[in-house]
Amino acid sequence: WGRLAFAQADSPLGAWAWAGGVPAVSFLVAAGGALLGLALVAIRRLDLGTASGRLLLVVAVVASGWFLPLSSQATAGRLEVGAVQGNVPDRGLDSFSQAREVLRNHVAGTQALAERGEPLGVVLWPENSSDIDPRADAEAAGLVTEAARAVGVPILVGTDRRPETGGRLNSALLWDPVTGPGQSYDKLHPTPFAEYIPMRSIARAVSDAVDRVRTDMIPGDHLGVIDVEVPRLERAVRLGVGICFEVAYDDIIRNAVQEGAEVIVIPTNNATFGRTDLSLQQLAMSRIRAMEHGRATVQVSTVGVSAIINPAGVVLERTEHWAPAQLRASLALRDAPTPATRFGDAVTWGFRGLSVACLLAGFAGAARVRRAERPVAEAVR
């Protein structure tokens, strides 16, 4: 969550996500910081020539992002998208004890979106927008169907599923206005101590708050890709879905794009975090992912911040916290992989190898210094 790259959405360095992903941006931030530190050391020593050279190098590193070829142009058509932020009745951890009211809020928001009369290809709801599985609850199914028929297009619903083997799955479910439930994605990387409690008996000794998580979430078993049929385009558009904190994991988003995702969708539930900056941090991460993979990205939250982001990482439209809202945008679809998408694993392993090489070089350098100092120490004695 605190990786250096995620602070660079408004910096030229953020554009390096296109070339080398989050690892490359983090490396450049660290390298720039190290160079700046060395420049300050040189200034303290009054070595102004060395300091000037290092400062110029810092400027060059930071400015280099401006020369990378980020593009927000569509290469595979455009998708008309609606996103609904339904809001929740109460703030805090108890808000989802009123799951049906939360669901009705999102139905009402979808009906408001339909009243605009603007064409849509799909409507996106946030994580936990229907914390009652409409595949197993007739009333929830009726409400979701009512919303889908109002807009006349499928809705990607945030819900859950409880398999017979036990546990709970955090799901994004595509719901068609005519045929009902379709493809779904179950969260691959549940969040420890929030969605499941590892070593529960030991954790309970630290805090009984762990028992707020009554049923442990289990991971899904397939990638977050969902196909939406768009008659206007005469084809299906593939959505790449990462639920909530999954935006932080390189492989989850990258694998979805490698499987053909043309749009990235981050459904999230920020209700339990109050008015903290978590949602804005998440928005910064979503912007970096947009740049990294050259894909339009939609972050849709129960309570905000929700946002439409173009493939160059620019926020086109966003909501505020704790208010119902609807967004609509024509998203540029892109199908070409960025270098980060194509070589992401290689870049990551390259930086890991560089770290090991630097560590070994440090050990070797320290050993040489000790060997050089030993004769001097013996002569002094």
C-alpha cells in the first residue's frame, strides 16, 4: 500500500509505469532521492561542482517522464460506461448491517442514471453494493433486475457468494437485464485481518475485534476478466477487474490485461474507513495502473471517491465522499500492450536481481575495506 510509485500519479515519474511498471517508478523515486541526498552532502562539503552535477541528474530523472509516449487515444472503439456510487445509510463498521438499504441506494442511483437518457454499454456498481447474493435471494434478484432493465444494459454488481464447502467469496457479478446472472469474478487476494483472520486464535489474544470477521473470505480460482456484449460495437468488450485492495498487486491487474482486458475496473467499498484519505490513496493507485497498462480505468466506490480515468492516468470525472452520485463517460478502448504489460515480470525480477547484486557488492566492498585497514591497525600497535 505504501510503495513509492503510488505517490507519483501527479509527477512526471509516474509515466515510467508505462515502461517498467510500479517497480521501475519506485526505483526511480529511490534513485532520485539518493542522488538528492548525495548532492546535499556535496554542498555541505562545499564541493559545488559535484553538487551541481548531481542536482542536474535529479532534474533529468524527474523530467524524463515527460518524454514517454503515453496516449489516451482509442484504438479499438469506445465504451459508454455508467458508474453508480449509492452511498450507505450510516458511517462506520455497522453500515453493512443494512445491506438491503445499500442495495436499494444503488438501484435508485441506476434509475437516476437511466433518466438521463444517454446511451450506455454497461453500468458498474461498487464492491458490496449488493451484500446479499442475488443468485440466492429472490428479493435482491428482483431489485438488481429492476435496475438493469431501467438502463437496458448489464450491471457489474459487487456481491458475495457462500460456497457449500464453507467460507465466503467476494464477487463481481455481471447481471443481464433479460437473462440475469452471468460471468463473475471472485477476489483472488482477500485482505488479511479485514476479510479473513489468519491464525485467529492467536490474533484474538491481541484483540477481540477479530471476531467482527465472522466468516473468513476465501480466494477465487480464476483471473478477473469479464466479457460484456456491446451491440453497438458488434462484439464483446473485456473488462479487467481488481476488487478493492487488489489494485495494489501488480500481477492481478497485469494478468487481466495480458488476457485481453480493454478497460480496468476497481470496484471498492471504503465505507468503514470514514473520512480518511484511503480512497484518495486508492485513486492514486488506480491512476498509476491506468498509465502502466494504457487502459481507461474506473474506480467505483460505495461512498467515494469514485472516478473515471483515461489511459494516460488523467482523472476525467470524480465524485466526493459520502454522497450518492453517478458518473458517465465514453471510455477509449485500447488493445495494444504497453512494455510494462508485456515485460512486467521480467522488470520485477530484474530489480530483484539488481538488489541482490548491490547487496553482494556491498559485502565485497566492506571486506576489502577491512583487509586494507588491517595492516594499518597492526602497524599502529
